Amino acid sequence: MAVLWRSFSLYSPFHLSVPPKPIYSYSSQSSCTCSSSSSMEAPPQGYRRNVGICLINSSKKIFSASRLDIPSAWQMPQGGIDDNEDPKVAALRELKEETGVSSAEILAEVPYWLTYDFPPEVREKLKHQWGSDWKGQAQKWFLLKFTGKEEEINLLGDGTEKPEFGEWSWMTPEQIVEHAVDFKKPVYNKVLEVFTPYLH
């Protein structure tokens, strides 16, 4: 069965496209590192503090976007936490910076840090980009409900940061995992497992 989704290009109007055939199952068997620390406690040493945003619409589909630097890689919004910044504040800020969305309310959060390691080639690239050598990212994940209209979604963001995404779509949990890069899939599985009660 073909699945149509709405995608948005930075340089063209809205259009419908057909993604690769999705797999309608996902496994939570993959491993990820989970820390039981609260949102304001320190994450594991050597990992960059980061927030992840699982944004759902009224149909309980999840927002995902394709990276400009790796168009085949789709992901949920995420971003670094500034010094002394509350993770919840960081989540709302990053969402607006990356997607233009400010009409959203926090429904839930994963009550511990989730970490993933960068593959060697990604770590080397980011080392030059950030000027710091991180093992990977330690993320605080938040579930947000989109309360605005889709016209609010703008992948140019709020103009404060360089755009990161080229297209966007509302996806099922299965599609979210299927279209993510491999090294993020274990964390995505865990996030979706925690938020399952809100996705049905």
C-alpha cells in the first residue's frame, strides 16, 4: 500500500511525495544507554547535553524532517542545551529554531538521560564543527503536542540559526524508526516505548 506524506522543501511549495515503503513494525530490542538521573542532574561524562522533541499532531502522528546535509536521514528535532538552561526551555527553543513552531505544549518527558555514541566518521566531523570532542549525545526527550496550524511549520526556523532540514512529514512510530540513521534507532525505540500511551 502506498503511503502519501506531505513534505516541504525550502525552495518550493508544499507537495506530496511517496516515501520508500515503510516497515510496519519496530523493535525495542536494540540497546541504548539509559541514566536514571533527573533532567537537571549531569548526564554521563563525555557526552554533549542535548534535548530531543517528539512533536505529535491531533492524529497522533509524529513530526520528522530530512537533514539538508544527509537528505536520506530523517529525524525528530533535537539540539544542544545551553549552559544553565533548563532542558524544557531548551526543547521549546530548539523546536522554534528548527521548525518555526511555537504553538506546542509539553505532555510528558522521558525521566532519564538517553545517550548514543557517534560513529567515528561523525565524531571526527563534529569535532571540527563544534571545536570539542564528544563521545556522543546525552538527551532529555520531551513529548509535545502541536496546537497550531501547519502553516506555522517553517524549516527556515525562526531565523536565529542556519536551517538544518529540507522536507518534513507526519509519521507513524514505525516510520520514525525506519527512516532514522542506524546509530539513533536504539534511542528512538526507547523514546517511543516510553511515550506509547500518548501515541494510541
